[in-house]
Amino acid sequence: MLFNDKVILVTGAGSGIGRAAAMHFAKESGWVFGADRNETGLDETAGMMSASGYRFDRLKVDVSDEAAVAELVRTIYDKAGRLDAAFNNAGIAGGNHWLEDYPSDLFAQVISINLFSIFLCMKYQIPLIRRNGGAICNTASVAALTGPGGLSAYAASKCGVHGLTRVAAMENASKGVRVNALAPGLTDTPMVAATRVENVAFDNMARTAVPMKRAAQPDEAAAAAVWLCSPAASYVTGQMIIVDGGLTIGG
Ligand code: NAD
């Protein structure tokens, strides 16, 4: 059991990759705190956890709100007395608009939820994780490495996550906290289903472009995040692990 007696925070735990990771951490005996702004999604995750007999606490939080993130970490400390790992994963796609048509308020919102939230989460998590040592995984995307047309805010936010991850890894390498990023490719979650409704042609094109000719299942992406947070990755820090069916190697 990789996370026996360990306390793990997963953001975006009410859906998709976050829910899959929460289940995976719990299966490895971790005590999981799941945060999300979507209470219904959190309730569904909680139901799955309890059906499997896993330990799970749900917390309704907007991860782009500094006071709420500070309170989230404080609540975990009050209840569990420690934090060993964090998977900072909540995010939004932000719609598909050519740069010159991209609504400025939506651009700011995507940066706030996808990037500023990662800064906030790490700002409050790191001092607590440092006490016993541990690891953080931040969700980036293959969009941090490519230029997906229509997704300027998303790509910019995910490049930022990559940069923040490397800085946090450098600052904490000698302090017992490893920090890495996960870069999923196309993964079949509600986020992708919503994008497909908006633009079927774009979704079909994205699927055709994957050398493995299929999207990932949420658990396939989550497994890499769980590994990065586990002792099995004890000498890995500052890296972004790509889980994309070969998308970024062409083919
Ligand atoms: P999803 O929509 O299924 O799950 C995202 C979760 O984040 C939702 O439960 C949502 O309520 C939560 N969330 C959004 N904004 C929040 C906020 N401000 N505060 C708290 N919770 C918030 O999507 P997913 O595909 O599982 O996405 C998870 C992460 O993976 C995201 O960061 C996304 O950018 C990234 N990602 C996804 C794909 C993909 O193809 N699905 C590819 C690359 C990266």
C-alpha cells in the first residue's frame, strides 16, 4: 500500500481525472480529502468512496479564492494533523475562440482557475507538507507544449503551471518536497464531452491525431499523478510527465 497512513488532497475530485485519482490514492490506503466547487460531483465521488470502504472527506472549495484555499489547508491540518501529498488538478477548458475573438474576462477567468489556483494551493500546502516530507503533482496539459488553435487562455495557463512546477521543485528539492506536473493528452472526461458538444469537428480531429487512435480513460492519466506523488517516484522532481497516447511525438 503506497499511501498507508498518508493524507492526500485532490482538487477537482468531483469529476474526471481528479475523481479517478482520489479513488486510486484511497485504494492505496490513503486518507483522501477531495476538494471541488461542484458539490453534486463531490457527493458522487463520496458515494463511490464509501461503496468501496475508502476514507474520504469532501470539501466544497473554489480553488481560485485565496481565503478558501487557506481555509482548505487549515481544515486538513485540524482534522488530520498533516498533509503528505497534493494533486492540484481542478481546471476548466475555457471555450474555443480564436485569439482575436477571445473574451477578455473569460481569458482572465481561465488563468485564475487553471494557474493562479496552482500558485495558491502550493503556497498554503508547501509549509505543511515540508513538516513530514512529501510530494505535489500539478495538472498541466499537452497544451503546455503545443499550440492548440482556439485555446489560447488554456495553453497559456498550462505553460504557466509547467513553469510554477519547476520553480516550486527547485525551491523545495532540498526540503523534502518533490513537485511534478502531469500533462494529459485527450482524456475522456466530462470536460472533453462538453468540448465535443461545442465543436464535434475539433473533437474528431483531436481523436484522429492521437497515434494510439483513442482518448485516455481518466484512470490512465490519474495513475501517473499517483505514481508521481508516491515513494516509487522518490528521485523525480521538477518534471512534467506526458500521458498522451503518443500525441506529442507525432505519428
Ligand atoms: P472535469 O471537468 O471532468 O473535472 C474538473 C473538475 O474541476 C470539475 O469537477 C470541476 O467542478 C472542478 N473545478 C473547476 N473549476 C474549479 C474551481 N474554481 N474550484 C474547484 N473546483 C473546480 O475535467 P478533467 O478532464 O478531469 O480535468 C482535470 C484536469 O485535467 C484539468 O486541469 C484539465 O485542464 C486537465 N486536462 C484534461 C484533459 C482532458 O482531455 N480531459 C487534457 C489535459 C489536461
